[in-house]
Amino acid sequence: MERCGQRSRYRQRGRYRQRNGYRYRDMYKMISRMILTALVIITGCAILQMGGMFLRQSISFPAGLNQADTSLGWNLILVNRDYAIPNHYELELTELSNGRKVDSRIYPALQDMFDDARMSGLHLFVREGYRTWEDQQAIMEERVGEYQAEGYSKQEAEKLAEGYVSIPGTSEHQLGLAVDINADTSASSSDEVYAWLDANAYRYGFIKRYPSDKTEITGVNNEPWHYRYVGKEAAQEMKKNNLCLEEYVELKQSADIY
């Protein structure tokens, strides 16, 4: 009898431990679900915040270069190898039909220019618009890598790359005010599109930012596809007097001083 009683108590203890095991397992599952739910909520909030950045960007860049002057207005901000985008520069973006983005303030003029170009029988598209810091850095690293593959040292490759690619923080693409426009070569030639833009872009407030005869001033080689919005008045004056943006801004600042 005693042995049977002991076995009975052992069975009860076994059942008790088993019930506790189930409870601990259920509690573990419940805590795991709570943690997983919290992670999903946090991740979802982060994704929503990132999505909102497509509509409004706030840009901040580290110190090093002088910050660009904004006194002449948003459309005449000059960024180049000497002047970086101002800290906490903000812009709102509009997405184009091909997924590229531009500053919302230039979208109407850009659309008008494209409509008229197409009415003239041209087929063209925006290949590049707004870029993030990461986009610009990736393009710079790719170009440097190409030169290094040709046998140049890293220092030589970086110097050569800067003749075609702006250092992150100094690119007009990061302002959202510049577009690279290419031809749909299945229907139009690049020369046709570039010639039309060169002759007409100023009517809509755009300038060819890096012309071949201004390389020593801009520090960037000829880019017949790269157009920058400056506004109709400024674009007309620059076209009439054959000025690049550096020259025009200098004249405007000098006029303000005197």
C-alpha cells in the first residue's frame, strides 16, 4: 500500500509538473506574440515615415565646405565644388510618370517644356532627377572604381571622377532642381534632343548647367543633358549674355552690394 501511495504521489507530481510546463509554454508563446506585434508596429511606423519623405525631404550635411547662399532665392542657389547645400535644406517632391522625382516648384515648367518638345516631334525623358545623398555617393564610388580599373591610383581616380560627378552634398540633383534629359533613341537622336533643349530650354526657366565653354568656371565637363531650373527671367538673361550660373550669381551679388 505504501508503495502504491508513493507511486500515486509521484503521478500527481508528474501531472503538476506537466501542467506547469504547459503554462510556461503558453506564457512563452504569448510573450513572443507580444514582442512580434510590437516589432511589426514599430517597423510599420518606420516605413510610413520613410514613405512620407518622398513628399518632403529635410537635408542636412556635415561641415567642411561653405554653405550655399540662399539670399537670391531658392531658384538661384549655387552649389558646386566650393559651396555645399545649406544645412536642413527642405524641399517637396513630385513624382514623374517614370518614377523620377523633382522639386514640386519646377514641375509645371518642366511639363510645359516636355509638352512643347513632343509637339515638335521629339521623344525624350527625364533620366535623372532628385537624388539622395546615398544615390550621389554610389554614383561617385562607381565612377572612381571605373578609373581605378583603368589603372589610375585612388587619388587620381577621385580627381578624374569629380570632373563628371559632384561630391555628395554639392550636387544640384540633391536640390531637386536639376534634371538629366535623354532622347528615346528608338524615335529621336540625342543630337536632336540636345539641340532643341539648347535653343529652347531658357524659355521655360531652364539652363544648360555645364556648357563646354564654361568648364574652367564650373569645374564640370560638358553635359548637354543636364538642365537646371533658375526661373524664366534669370534663364533669359543668362542665355542672352552667355553666362553660366556661377557668373550670373556673382553679378547679382555684386549688384546687391552696390
